[in-house]
Amino acid sequence: MWIGGTALIVGLVAVVFFNNPAIRGVPEGAEHVDVAAPQHVEGDLHADGEVPAGGPHDEIWQNCGYYDVEVRSENAVHSLEYGAVWITYEPGLAEDQLRQLRGFTQGPDKVLVSPIAGQDSAIIVTAWANQCELADAGDARPAQLVNEFEASLDATRTRRPLQRRHRHPCVLRKGR
């Protein structure tokens, strides 16, 4: 009898000890960004180096995942509308930091990681109407932002997965 009780207690302690809850909440340094209403438009809307946090966008979303080439921001904003978190990085970021960023695409299905040359910070984490600039991927805030905003109700549409194949030539293949 006492062996079963001991096993139960050890099991409960292990669950509590090893089951660290995901850090949530809007971290220090994250900013709310005023964005225009989501609407589908054609053409290029954003300047080089700009990381938009919402507003008008292309009618085709960008498939989530890791890219080692730039993606059209107009397609990425469409993904934000559906609850994606877009992590952008300055090309030339150290390989250990790229490995950490790539890790975000292994879990949640609504994380997009891609470079943007000329952006204002080494790393920018963006969700619909929210953004945080970071100097280092080892900072705890990227994980906190993904936990808080991936599939967030702050986005205008959150129920669809963002891995559907498109026949549209603008959707880039995932980088390796």
C-alpha cells in the first residue's frame, strides 16, 4: 500500500517539477502599434527594412516556418491577421542565434521567421498590432511573445492554420 502511495507522490512531484508553465504576458519593451484596418490590396506597400505590425496586406498569406531569405512583408502581414507571430532578424545574425530563432518554428504552427535587411534592430518580434525589438535571441522575451500572441485574439482572424499550399507564385518555399 505504501509503495503505491509513494509512487503517486513521486509522480505528482515530478509533474509539478518538470512541467514549467509557459511564460505569458506582454513583456517589458513590447509596444502596441496602431495599425490600419486589415484589407486586401495589390502591390508593394512597405519600404525596405520596414517590419509592419498589421494593416493592409496581400490577399495571399505567407506560410509559417523558417526562411533564410526575405519574404514579402505584404504576405507576412496577412499571416499576422490570422494570429501568426513574425520574428524577423537582420541578415548576418550569428549562427547560434539563428538556431534559437529556428527553434520557434518547431513547436507552434503559427510562427514565421525570416530575415529583413535594414530593420531597426537585430531581432524584431511582431504580432498583430504588437512589436518588440531585441538585441539577442537568447533573451526570454521572444518565447514570452510567442506564448502570448501566437493565435491571439488580438489578431482579427485566428482559427485557420497557416500551412496551406497555394498556387500563387509569390509564396516562397521554406529555406533550409
